Amino acid sequence: MTTQVRPGLCSVTFRALTPEEVIALAADQGVEAIEWGGDVHVPSGDTAAANSVAHKCRDAGIACPSYGTYVRAGKDKALEDFATALDTASALGALNIRVWAGTVSGQDADAKTRDLVCGDLVEMADRAASAGITVSVEYHRNTLTEDAVDAEQLFRRCDHQNLFSYWQPVPGRGLDAWLQEVKTLGPWLGYYHVFHWLPARPHDERRPLAEAEGDWHALFAAWSPAPHWPHQRTAFLEFVKNDAKTAFTDDMAALRRLCTGKAHMTA
């Protein structure tokens, strides 16, 4: 696709900052949308904080399209936790809510685990649909969406029109694998989380986004959201090297180039 993409930010990139500081930093760097995290900046259940953040974003000309929760389908009280998070998303004015598909990868999940996760996701998607909010599942290691094949099986099993998938790169898999993942997830694909990490021990190494701009240009070109995805294409920058504001400035410049199709192909 060649349609311009909206540059966004995941607030968890700067957990040490206040919401007001995140908004000011985002506005200064041309961020048009923020996915607010449910752990620090907009705690689940704190609808007053959600309302406050929504108003401050509106004043800054920044959208709040998504609420990033840590609700994990298949865990005890997942639906109870989701109900609280859904109320918070509504107070924020977010039209999408992020959840997680369990706590283990597909290769470690038995049939009971898959049934529990799927059952919760379907119920979450039903409840959110009644509120006019989509449900999107984080694409992440140690969940049932660790890879595209497992994710496809999960989404086909759930078979719900209000259930979608994020996509983000698993470090080290490489561009060919990433492009195949994006293609496989096409019927459910929504937002991108954007970063450039290299595999390392004990933790992956965060690198400047510009170093992978060529790969990301290809990934943006291959990005076709699900036919029934109702939201604007938005790429949320997530995490920067050393949590540094200078790294954020550089990474946002790279993301803005990607969003407008003007990536540095020699990067």
C-alpha cells in the first residue's frame, strides 16, 4: 500500500515520564497518535486519569486511538480485568484495546490452554463490539501469537469479526520471514509496533531505527490491514535506545519518513 501512515508512539516508551511530559515530547516531534499504556500512564480502572489524558491530548492535537492493556486471555479473572480495562478505554476515547493471547507459545500450549484463550478472546471481542471498540492481540513471544502460523490458527479458531492482530518484528527472524508474517496475518492485521532490535543475551539490543529503514520501508509497502479493519493505519514507535530523548528524536524522524514513503533506502 502507498497511502500515508499516521506516525504514533507507545507511551510505554517513556514509562519514567508523566503523561504531560510524554504529550509535550510527542507534540514536539510530530507524533499524531499515542497508544497509552495501562500500567503506568493510564492505569486500568482510573477513568479520571483516562479522561484527563484524553483532554490533554486533544488540546495538543494528538489522537488517542488505542489503549494498551496487559490483560491476558486465558488467565484467571481475565474477563473481569478486561471489563475494567474496557471502561478505561472508553473514558480515554480509544477505539481499540490491546490484549495478550495467554502466557505460553503455541508449541507449549495444550488444547485446554488454547480453548481458554480463545474463549476469553471471543467474549472480549463481543463486549468491546458493544462499546464500538475493536480488540487487537499483541504479536509477541511467549504467547499464542508468537509466530504467524500459531496466530493464524488462533484467529481462525476464534472466528470473530471484531478480533484483530498487531504486528511487530521478532528480532533476528529477518525481512523475508517478517514479510511472510505480515502476509499471513493479512485477514486480521491492524496496527504496527515499530522498533529496531538485534538479538542479544540476556536482552535484545535496541538500535537506531534508521539502521533498519530499508527493511521497514518494505514492511510498510507490504502492510495491508484487514479488509474490515475500521481504523486509520498508524505505526506506533515502541522503545528507543537507552530510553533517551535524543534517540527518540532520531527514531521519530525515521518513522515520519517511513510514514510518508520517503525512507532512506541506503540506511
